[in-house]
Amino acid sequence: MTIALYPSMGDAAHLRVWLGVTTQTSTPAPSWSFGPVGSASKTVTPNVVRPWAPVRGAIPPSSGTARTFSGVFEVPVPPASGADRPAYRVSVTVGNETTSLVTRALPNDFSPGPTGDFTLLLASCYCRDEDSGALGRTARFIAQNFRPDATLLMGDQVYLDIPTLQNFPEKNPALLDLLESNYTKNWLPDGRREFTFADLLKVAPALCLPDDHEYWNNAPHPSPFIQNSWTNAGRLLWKRNAEALFEGFQNVSSTTGLPHATVDVGPLSLFAANGRTFRQEDRSASFLKATRDELTRWAANVTRDGKLPAFLTGQSMLDLPSSKLSGAAADYMQANYGDYAEVMGALDGLAKAAADVLLLTGDVHWGRVAELTPTASLGTSTRLFEVISSPATLVTTVGADSWARAKNWLSGNKDPWPRHSGTPDVPSMLRLPGVSYAADTLFPHKGDQLCVLRFARAPNGLDVTANYVEVGSMRVAQAPTFRMRRRTS
């Protein structure tokens, strides 16, 4: 049996955790203890956010009856702000095994000054087959040196569709067995590796959004590389399996499928939008209508309350639409879907009415900080910013990787990341309803990376600094600080 306990994103008044237990033939009955570090822990019965359930849903495994169960639980705590808020020890016992976690709840605010910041750890695109432990070592380095308050896992935390060109089973339970094993290797390490993806999951309370590889490349559309996606029945079966596994491993909320979530910390308000799970094959929409409606309400609340807004997606909102050929062969962009104008119009309206908007995302296998400003005077200093962190470890691209390594060898091995793409500039002109934005790339970053994003209070806004930490070497590259400002007129 393996027990895994990870901090999960809730709010300042609750300390939330994800608990997973392997090889269970019946629903586990854990016992819990909890208390501030340095004080005696007490037995507690936590609130249930998501009840115990097998991570694979109702379908039994191919052999045996043992399953992995998971649930999400939380304990009330007094809200606190700043880096000095209390740390708590959570301990869980199942059978004869016990595991413990030391973590903190989200802050409810952060104060002015050099120690009054709020720090997010950003990550996306983790391929376990390409990681020899570098990610875990880097996560521990970040935990010690930056002490993030929260983690945003922005998509492709697993690659369910690799190895590329593998002949996947076409029926359950064999297909579900294989997909679950990919998750288990990331979330529930077997102890043979000292540094793993679990180190990243332990850094700080995490919120996870899915992208296509939580399903298959370019989901929900057919992929030329995944034979199971070539038929309606194949796509439906794979999608149902992937949805059950996302729920069991990644969804730390009480809302099935996590269509959207809102997190507020002091002056910062984050809206996380799931633009992958609910995509329509006819490309009429990538977000649920309920998500778009909630986005409108959130924008109104941000305007009313004078907050600084951040919008999180698994795929960039600034990419130009794919052509019919490239979309079918590789991936469709957000701009290929019918609700793109509605969503970007809401963000553009928020920028005009309330404050600069920060876009956060991953997916693209390079890092970037960008700024967008209107090409015509609007009577305000409306701006959009974007921060991208990708990949944590780069997945193999069959054929292209060998060619990239060969070219680098011929040039004298000058590129430490020969398989990675360089960072392109933002499209020079982004057209939204009623306005066009000119774009400026403030900072590019190439290679396996995690990004530590620091927010510090500033006059009429927040100063935002992106620190890109190179996975493996732990070299830190700091992007220029930019200021998100509230509208003053």
C-alpha cells in the first residue's frame, strides 16, 4: 500500500489536502490528526470536499479487486496573511501505515513591503519518461528558496497518449488500466526514485487545469497519431476514462470536471477556466456556457471591488487560429472556437473598465512574458500581460528530436536545449471587438522550466516579477518587473 498526501488549493479559512491510497479492496477508513507545527496534534474529522472514490470510477481492473482510492478533505483554520502565517502538520493513518504533510493554507492578504508578497509557482507539460529526477530536485530548490504560497498546474500534468504511435487497447478495462498506470506513476511514486513529480505536488497548495494530453493530442478531435481517436466510439471511451482519472487525481474542488474556479488573495483575483474538457467537436465552443457566464460575473465583481485580475487557461488566448490542415494534424488554438470572441471581449472589457489583465498559461513548450497595448487611444492605459511557463520536462517528438540533436552536434553542441523551440514573439496585432492590441515580448525563456511569479503591492496596483527556474541546473532567469494598474478614470 502507498499513501500520498498533497496540499490542495482551497481558501484562507481552510487547509485542504488530496489523499490517495493504493491497493484497497474496500473503501479506506483513515484516521486523521492535525495541529500547528510546534504544538501537539489532535485527532480531527475533516470536512469532505470530494468523497472517497476509486480513481478509475466504477470499472474494475483487469485482474484482482484492489483499487486506488482518492478524496479531497479540509480542516478549518483561522485566516492569516503574509509569509509568517502558521504552518500545520496533517497526519493520516490507513491500516498500519501513516504519512504526514506540513503545509500552510492560502493567505487571505499580503502587505506592502519587501516581505509582503504573494508567490505562485507555475508549471505545465510534464513528461515522466524524460525526467531522471531533475524536476523533483528543482521543485525542492524552489520550495526552499522561494517558498511559494500556491501552485498552478496549467495542463499536461500527464501524457496519457504516449508512447507516440503505440497501439493502445480499444476496450475497457485494458485501456483504462493503461491510462490509470500513467497517472499512478506521477501521483503515487513507488519509492524507487528519490526525486519525482510528487516533489512538485508537495511544494504548495495546488490547483490543476487539464489540457489535451490529459486526454489525447488535440482532444476532442481525431489525432493522426492515436488510433483510438479515429472513431466516435473510440473518442468517447477514451474521454470518459480520462474524465474519471482527472476527477480522481487532479480535481481538488467540489465541482465535477472543474469547469472554472475563482481564487482571491488580497488585491489579486484569479479566474481559472477549463478550456479543454468541454470543447465541442464542431468547434462552436471550448468553454461551458456556465463558465462564460461566471466569467462575466467575476469581471463585474473585480470591477466593483477594485481587484487586479488574472485569467488562467491551459492554452494561450493570444495564439492565432490554426489553419484547417495544422489544426487537424496538430492542435486547434483557442481562437479556432466559436466562443473565443466572447471570452476575449470580456477580458478586453475588464481591462478597459477596471485594471490591467494578466493571462497565465502553458502548453507551448517555451516560456514568455509579453505585454499588449491598444494601437489607438482609448482614454485609458488599458493593457494585457501574459506569462507562459512550459515545459516542465519536454515530451519526445518522434523524428524531429533526432534531427535537432544531429544539427546541434554538427554546430558544436552550442545549444543546451536542442530539442526545444525558441520563443516566438506574440503576434504583432491582436484584433478584439472594438480594438486592436500591439504586442511586445518582454522576456523569452527556452528549455525545461518552472516559473515563480511574485506579486508585490505597489501604488495603484501590483508589481509582478517572473523568475524562470531552469529544471536540472536550477539557474534562475528573472524577467523585467511589470506593473498591473487599476483604472483611474
